[in-house]
Amino acid sequence: MIAELAGAVTRELGASALAREVRGGFDRTGAGADFGAASASLRELAIAGAPRVRTAFVDVLGPTPAEVLRDLDPGPAVVVPAFLASGYHVYQDVPREVAASAHGAVAVTQAMGPDPALAEVMHLRLRAAGWRPGDAVVFAAAGSSDARARRDVQRAANLLSDRIGSTAHLAYIATGEPKAPDVVAAVRASGAPRVFVASYLLAHGLFHQRLHEAGADGVAEPIGAHPSVVRLLADRYDAAIDTLTAARVA
């Protein structure tokens, strides 16, 4: 799924970069020679189709963000943490990797979530799974030992609650309490005739499989590479590029 998402973001950024070129945004930066050369490179990429998109991992898999950044040209680079909440990886791992890369012009965006766009996609996934207004919803996230990440997850659950017009009951799959099966059972015991699980996960895997064992009447698909998610990532990139441009101009 990560490869699918990266490909979709590449296409979206291609359209965005071309729109910037048509508006003449690069030529109006007023930047110095170093950034001017980088801007020309970005313009060529826009005409060719898209800025270069690379994937990196901060946990078990590779390459790491530091490895990818060291492999790039010295021009501006944007790191978009593809996490649904900002915990240890976002606050510690990503900055450490950026520093280790010794890259001279890197902007790190905020994480993907929480964001209303993700709540919109989760609402669509719930409806596709058979949820109807009046059915109870359990908001299931992987979980984290980081309090900041847990606050982000609660915000994400609140956004979904606003979207569906009723409470999305927060539950965790791996780290944290209460666990999804317990919340499903509690909501059903409270009198809800039908209970659906909203999956606050990006992709299928062991965690999502566990949700099918939680006793709900239906489980929504993971968030996935929905166009709204792709646009969210592209917006993160665009805002970061603007920040880098403003910094160079200043």
C-alpha cells in the first residue's frame, strides 16, 4: 500500500508542480543562486511530471530517512511523516534521521493525522461496510505508549464523531486500553443493536485482521490510498515547499 500511496502522491504532486510552473511561482521566489538552481531543477521535474517521491522507514524496514536524504541532490527536500498520530517516531526518530543526513535544506511537515480529511475517508469506509446513521461506532487505533500520540488519536476520534453525528467510541488494538473487543462488547451491552468498527489504520495487516475478531457487526476497510489522503499528503508537501522558499528569500 505504501508503494501505491507514493505513486498516487507522485501524480498529484506532478499536477501541483505543473500548476506552480504555469503560475510562474518559481520565478517569483527572489531566491539566491543556490536556491535558484534548485528551483530550476524543480521546474524541470514539474514539466517532466512530478517532483521525485521517495519512501523511507524509521522502524524495522529500510531505507531510513537519513539514507534517502543523503542520496538526494542538495536542493530542498520535504519529509512528510506518514503517521496517523504524532508520537515518538515523529518527535524523536524523524528529527534524528534528518540531523544524521546532514542535508542542508529539509522541511519536516506535521504528521498525516489527525485531520478532517481522514475522518471523511473513515466515514466513507464505514458506509461501504454497511454502517447506517444510528449504528454504534468503535474507533479502533493501533495505540501508542506516547501520551502525545494518544491525544492525537482522541482528536481523530472526535473528528469522526463530528462527521457521523454520534460518538465514536475510542479503542486500541495493540498498545493501550481499552481494547477493541472490550469496547465492542460494552457498546453492545449498552443497548446498541448494531456495532461497527472504524479502522484508524492505513493498510491491511495483522492489526486490521484483529478487528475482524472483535465481535462487531462490520469492520470498515483501512484508510488506504484514498484521493483525499493523497491530496492531504500533497498539501503537506506544498505548504512545506512554501516554507522553504520563504526561508530562502528571507
